[in-house]
Amino acid sequence: MPKYNYVAMDARGKETKGTLEVTNQNEAIGRVKEMGLFPTKIIEVDKIKGKSDKKVKAKPAKKAGRKGAAMNLTINIPGLSGRVKSKVLTAFTRQLATLVDAGLPLLRGLRVLEKQERNATLKKIIGDLALSIEGGSTFSEGLAQHPKVFNRLYVNMVKAGELGGVLEVVLNRLAEFMEKAQKIKGKVVAAMFYPVAVITVATVIMGILLTVVIPRFKEVFAGLGEGRELPKFTRIVLGISAVVKDHFIYTVIGVIAFAILFSLFKRTKFGRHAWDKFKLKVPVLGPVVSKVAISRFTRTLGTLVSSGVPILQALTIVKETSGNVIVGNAVSAVHDSVKEGETITAPLEGSGVFPPMVISMVDVGEQTGALPEMLLKIADNYDEEVDNAVAAMTSLLEPIMIVCLAVVVGSIVIAMFLPLIDLMNTMGGPEGAAGKGGSD
């Protein structure tokens, strides 16, 4: 009889692992559920051993290595990575929620959406979900087989809806949650489009000035002043231009290397912590990032708890989907506090991330037993705050960028005209002296 390794969550969100000896995977799922657990991963032991044996055998063979590299290359090609854009997934969730809410059976609804879906990756996944349901699995179990597309928040909300018999309600909540998250993301991206476009154009203009225009001024200055030394500021600008022009390839390589090193630095534990903290504290952009993080935290937790997901399991999911290490650490502290039977508000206040108004509203919701409703109210309020913060950021960035560009271009112009001014003053001096001597 085959053996299956399982990973499951209990009602308090604690992870449990073990091994079962059953006839098939469906029986293993049933046994885990009978123990009062929520299965998240069930794999046959023989398959795991088979995979590990294949990896060991493939190492000495050169051809196998080439095939492995080709497979990795295929996976990274856009459209074949197994991922689906959030906008496409949001549309699918809304359509499925509408069909189920209208009384259409889940399996039939999936078949309808499979026929009309244009995204090849999602179309295949919907077909797999339908086959999984036909084979006796639940919808959430089918979703869990595609972790690249459906995250733990999605799977656990559907699982809670299935257990409570309110799948159509949960799907509507999930669709609403994703639509609002997409709306906020769209607003932030739209607000950042203008600054990025201006910076790109300014970089191109600066490149042309440094590599084409300023070197011609250098040729002009060489024939003026009879060997007179140029002003220091002019020499600095000419030196920068010479470095960029004569070492253009090295300059580009240096910029690319810096970007790669910075990306690697952000992946380290210290770098991620430092970068996320900087994003929350930086002027102009910081308030937007902070408000988006608070809105995401409150809406995610409120949606999960109101859908029937246990509070500890919900906090674990919120931590994984927070998108910011500082906020994630605050959520982890809340999880530990709730696990010990304490309140949510104390660790929130100690984190320094959440403002007093949010902490007070969470405290009131916790005391009155209306925490999910209060969290969703905070999220709605902060959605409006994000709109205002984005508008304020855009209005501040425009004059700041104009001033910065004016300073840079103006400095270059001044540096180029300083030698001419110096030359005119030198030429004007003797003429003035000669005129004064003639009059005497």
C-alpha cells in the first residue's frame, strides 16, 4: 500500500506534518480531514524518491544537463512561466462569482469560463480545475495544485467558503478584494508614469549634452584665451563629459552592475529590511507606501476573518502577502500575541507602523466583537487616503523635478559660459585702461 506525506493546518493555524498509508491521494485527503486538519500538501512518498533518484542520475550525464537547461529556459519565457497577470485573474474571479451567485453549478461555471478564456495559461488551469472537481476533489484542493497562480489567501478563502457552505459569498468577497487591490495598484502605477517618463527623457538629454554638445565647447575653449586656465567649475563639467564620452561602454556597464548589485542586496535579509524601511520613511513617496501597506493589511485580514478563516491562520497568510518586511514583522508579533491569548492592539502599537487612529479602531472592533467589519472600514478609509496621497505626491513631484532639471541644465549652461565671460572681462580691462590714458 502506498505512503503519502502530508502537510496540514489545524484550526489555530499551526502546521502539522505526517505520513499516511492509504490506497490513493483522495483517501489521504479524507483521512487528514477526519483528524480535524486542513490539508495543504499531500505527495506520494514513492514519487518524491523517484524525483530525487532522477536528479542524482542526471548529474554525471552531460546531455541530461543540457536538457535540464533547455527546460529552465522554456519556463522563463513570458507566457510559459505558469503565471497569470493579476488583472486576468481578477476578471476570472469576478465572472466565476457572478455565475455561482446566479445559481450555476461550480463545475458548469468553470466549463463555461474555460470555453471563453483567451489567456492560454489560465484556460489550461481552468480545465485542470474542472477535471479535479470531476475526480472528486474540492475546489480549494484543485486551486492548491497551482500555487503560482492562486496564492494561500485565495485558496484558504475558498476553503473557508466550502466548509461554511457560502462559496458564492466568499467568491464575491474575493473578487471585490482583488478589484480594489488592482484599483489601488493601477493608481500608484499611473502616478509614477509621469516621473519615470520625465526622468527617462532627462537622462537621454543629459547623455546628448555630455557626449555631443559639451565636447564641441571644449574645442572652442582650446582656441581662446591664449592658454589661459579655464574656471574650475567649467573644468569639472568638461572632465565629467570626457569620462562619459571616452568610457561610455564602461559607464553603461557600471550602471548595469550597480543595478544588479542593488537588486541582489535587496534580496538579502538585511537589505530587504533596510529597503522596506526606507520606502516607508522616504519623503513624498513614503506616505503613499505606508497607506497602501495599511490598506492591504486591514482589507486582507478583514476579508479572511469575515470569510470564516481562523484568526491565526489568517494572520499567517497576511504576513506572507504583506509585501513589506516591516509590516510582516508587525503581523508576526500580532500572531504571537493572539497565540498567547493577548490582544491585537498592543503589538500593532509597538510596531510603529500603524497610526493611532487605526490602532484605536482595531481596539474598538476587538472589544465589540466586530473586528472584521472594523478592519474593512479602515481599509475603505485608507483607500481614499491613498487617492489623496497619490494626488499630493504627483503635485509635489512635478515642481521638484522641474527645479532639479533646471538646476542641472542651468549648471551646464553656466559652466559653458563662464570662460566666455572671463574672456570678455579680460579683453575689456586693457581697452578701458587705454581709453583712460588717451583722455589724460
